[in-house]
Amino acid sequence: MKKIIVLLTLLFSLSAFAQRPNIVIDDFSKNPADNWEFEGDAFKFSEKNGKTILEGSSKGVGVATLKKPFTIERTSLNLSISGGFNNKHAFVRVKVGDQIIAREASMNNKDFITRRISLIGFEGKEATIEIVDENSGEWSFITLESIIQTDDLCIEKTITLDSSKDFVYLPIRNSANVVKVSIKDADTSETIINFLASLDFENPDWISSFDIRDLRGKNIDMIFRGAPCVPDSLEFGNQVKVLEDNLNERLRPQFHFSPLQGWLNDPNGPIYWNGQWHLFYLNMPYDANGHVTNEHLRWWGHAVSDDLINWTHLPVALRPRYKDGQMQSIFSGSSFADPKNHSGLFKSDKGVILAYTCTSEGENISITEDMINFSEPEGINPLIKLNLPNGKDGRDPKIFYHEPSKKWVVVHYEPADVNKPRSAENCTFVFYTSDDLKNFKRSSKVLHDMFECPNMVLMRVDGDKNNMRNVLLEASGKYLVGDFDGENFVQDQELKNPIVRGGTYAAQIFENAPDNRAIAVAWLCNFPRDFQEMPFSQILTVPYEYTLHKEKGEYFLKVNPAQELEKAFSKSENALENGAITLTDKAQKIGESHEFCLDLDIDMSDAEMLTIQIGHYKIYYDKKIDGYFYNHKTLPPVLASKPTPKKFNVKIFVDRAAIDLFHNSGDSMYATNIMYGDEKNIPILLSGDGVKIEKALIRKIKK
């Protein structure tokens, strides 16, 4: 009865709020200079479409402060805002006294959008507004059209979930404000999960299919706090809901992996198991902006493929949880195939172990025998206890069983001193070993200048299965070659620079691949703004394969497209019908295509510079520096990892949202996000005085 009275009171108060008119703080229509005080040169008043606006500049820095405080009388402060995407340095903040109660920024939008600041809990207090631009960079500016107090936000609303279904559908607009959402057990009031989502029930970009399969049969409530226009009921279903054929979405890659929904970053624990390629990845299934706070959590998404190109999305493998009064997120890690049941954890005598960082707890494992159901073994976690939140004192475990020593091994990233900034000396990989997968001993030897996401793989030297060396890589692609003795990694040579570069990070090699192959994928990281209005953000590189070689006493890696990628394209179309051509400085069109591979044999014996233009994007190869400039010659070049001969090959894979370039038959790889969208006829042009093109083949992706 008490609960009913409280709910009726809440509904009455919300109804009263809905009737209250808006309060204009400033729409800059009447003497705006009297209302604002400027410091610095970031802001000015100007005219746009017949209206006065408070305009920010990417060339200036400064603060605009509302001179007269206002009284908070509504639930929301609505900002009509445009500008860049630099919320660390360009933002609006609201202060009550000296306390900053909220801050908000634009979303790299040229047109004005509404961003809401919740004022719930502060009604009756006096507040002021500061518009801040601390950086004169390209993306650092903010412009306002109006500031209005409204009752757009509800204080709190509870909806009971239909836990007989697999999914609850949450409408997401990428530019909307985040809303606090909780899921609780209605019978015990115990919190199951708290998270933030950019909800918009009236004008969504996409629908997040929030997985509630693990709650089946329970009496569950979903609670929204400070959300606009929450309906009285939600929609449920047993299928992932999409607003259109996802393969036809404008920026949906056709041969790069992308999440079905939400944000992607690090690939995790990729593994070949029972004849299929399994890929796990950090995922936010209800958010495409990649926020990084304690309330923006990570799941492990999961997909499976027969060929590394066509992927089937599976239920999430690992999910965050509420424990000891706080949310624990799932960070990066690895997998290990245990076909001989060295762990003793599998009833069927074989299975897969996933190792991951559970924030505020430590390095944990989960196990599976069917690659669908994952569970934590009893009495084991954490393998390695961590004491600081968000993996600040250690993260990203790579787990394996070392057959010669009969030991379990975990290598992960640890800062040498958590109180010191990131540096080569402070970034270390540390090994832990155990006889029983329970009691781990820390090695006294650490490896410096190694940061995040360790990969360790035993590789053949020049293809010789009788000559094997361990290769240890870190997140940026730097690597060591050496031997592992069961406790320590013994280096054969100094740390080598990455051969995979560009926008790549946190690459992972598929565990247990056939024939000892070292096939990898990396996060192709980019600004969230480039994927606005898409139901996903971020993609992975094409699958590529490392091989290890030795020359003049020195070990080095080479990288080439995975064979499976090559098979995904049609037969070659010769772009040089009349044979080899010699270029001039005037761009020469050799063809046009979309979602294709361009394969060039190049002779630069009598040339210094080659320009490859694919649509709006240019790639410059400069022989003098033996490196590439990408689109802007003012940006630092990407140098070849080994001296390039005068004659060499370049292979470029072009997708809707990315290119991947392989230089000189494996010497190095470069990948970046380029937003071609679903453009059908992307022109291919070449130029460079004296450059001879001996071969130019164009292959289209098979559908």
C-alpha cells in the first residue's frame, strides 16, 4: 500500500511538472551582451539565419560566464548547441555555489541539437552557467542558440520487465544525453546492474536489444532516472531488433568486422575451436559513443565465422555485474584452448578458458564447453588480486599452459609505480606462474616499455617447424623475440618497432589456429562522431597474418593479408589494358569501384613521389624518406619497417569505412578509417612523375 501511495504521489508530481511553462535563461535575442561576461577570445555574439547566437571559435580559448545567477525551477536545462567533439576542453558547466553539478558538450554537430542537463535535486537553489573553451584545436569549439529551463526530464520511473523474453528494446539516439538506468530484483531490491544510456524514446537513431536472458524467470524492474519522455511500458522480443537491413547501412563494412550494435574497442581472446573462428571483443551494446567512466560498462561481445569474413553474432559471453556495492566492468583479456583438460575444469575433458580483468577485483577466468554458455569456476577467481579500480594496478591477462614446465602462466600489464605517469620505464609486462591455477607466483623479472594487451605466440622461423621462437607483442604492436623458460621471457634482441600502424591498437592473435598460423585482428579506432546515426561505432582491421623470419642474425616479423581475405574477392580485373604505364604529375584515372582490393606493382627507379588517390583520400609514398603520408603531407609520415627496393608491391583493401594497405609484400601494414559510405563508383587515380606502374589489378568483394 505504501508503495502505491508513493507511486501515485510521484505520478501526480510529474503531471504537475508537465504543465509548467518553460523558462528562458537566454535565447540571445535581447541585449545578450548585458547578460554575459567574456574572458579570452573564444566567444562572441554573431548572426545566423536571422538569429543572434553565442558563437565559439576553434582558434581561441576563454570562458563566457552568465553574469546573474538564476533560480532552478524545472527538472532540466536544455541547451541548443553545436560545435566540435572535444568534451574535455569545450563544454558548458552549471554551478551551484562552488559545486559543479553538471557539464555538457556538443557532439561534433554543425546544426544545433538539444542537449539536456539534469537539474533534479537542486530545485530552489541559485545556479550560474559557464561556457568553457580551454583548447584552440580544430575540434575544440562550442556555440549556443538558447538556454531554457524545462520539465523534459522525469525524476524516476520504474517499468517491470518481461523476463520470459530474451531482449528488452531501448531506443538510442547517439547525440542524446546519457540517462541513469538500473535493473533490480523486484522481490529483494538487490541491484543487478547500473548503467548509462543515450535514450530517446521519441526520435531514436537505432534500437538497442538489451540482453536479459540471464534474468529469465525472475521478477525484474528497470528504473530510469532523469530520462525524457519514458513511456509506461517497453517492448520486448526474442530477436535483435534492427531498423533496416544492417548490411545495407551506409557505413556498415562489408569485409571488416563490426559489432551488430553499440560500441566496439579491443578484440579479446580470438580462438579457433572445433573448426570455427570465434571472436570476442569489448562492447557497449547500448551505447555507440565509447564513454569511459565507471558507469559506462564493458561487455564481451561474441561472434563466430567459418571464413574470417562472414560473421554470425552470438549472445554476449561476459557481462558486468554489481558486487560489494559497486559495478564491476569486464576489461580486456585472452582465451586458451584446453583440449587435454590440463585445468581439470571440464566435464567433457576439453573446453576453452577466457581470462579477463574484472575491475575492482582482479584477473578472472570463465570457462565454456559449448562456446555459448560461460561460467566462473568455483574457488579460483581472482587468479591475481587487484586493489585499484579500473585496472590501474594491472590489467589485460594473457593466459596459457606451459607444457615443458607443467605450469599455468599469466602475463599482464602492470605499471611499475601507479603514482607515476605513463613512460617506457613505468610500463611493464609481468609474468605470474601457478601449478594449480589457484596460487600464482609473481616473477621478479619485468619487461619494460610494454603497454597493455599482451600477445604471446610460439612461431616458426622462416616456416621451419623445428625452429621455433616466442614472440611477445604489446598493444601498439612493438614486439620482442625470445624464449620463455616457464617463469621469465629471455630476449634474443632489443624491442622492435610495430609493423602494423595507422589507427590500429590492441591487436590479438587467434589462439589455437591451424598449422601454427598467427592470424590477427586489431581495433581500428576512430572518433565516435564519424559513426553518428549508425547503430554501431568502431570496427576491426581485416584479418592479417604474421610470419617470423631471420636475416643476418636478426629476427623480424612480416605481415600479409590472411589467405581467407584473399579468397573473399572476385577474379582480378586488369586496369592496364595496354600494358605498363609511366605516370606524370597529372592524375591518371585507372578505374573505379567500391568495396574492392587494388593490387599494384610499382617501379620507382626514376621517380621520387607516388600519389594514390582513392575517391577523396590521397596516399603519398615518398622515396626519400621511404614512408607514407596519408591525406595531409603536414602529418608525420609512416615509415617503412625495412628499406624498400625500387620495385615493390602495394595492396590496398577499400571498404565502406576503412582502408588497409600492405606495403612491399609483407614489410608493413597501415590501416585507417576512411568514410566512403555506400558510394558505388569510387574513382582510382595515380600520379607521380616517372613512376612506372607495371601491374594494376582491381578485385571486387564477393557478395
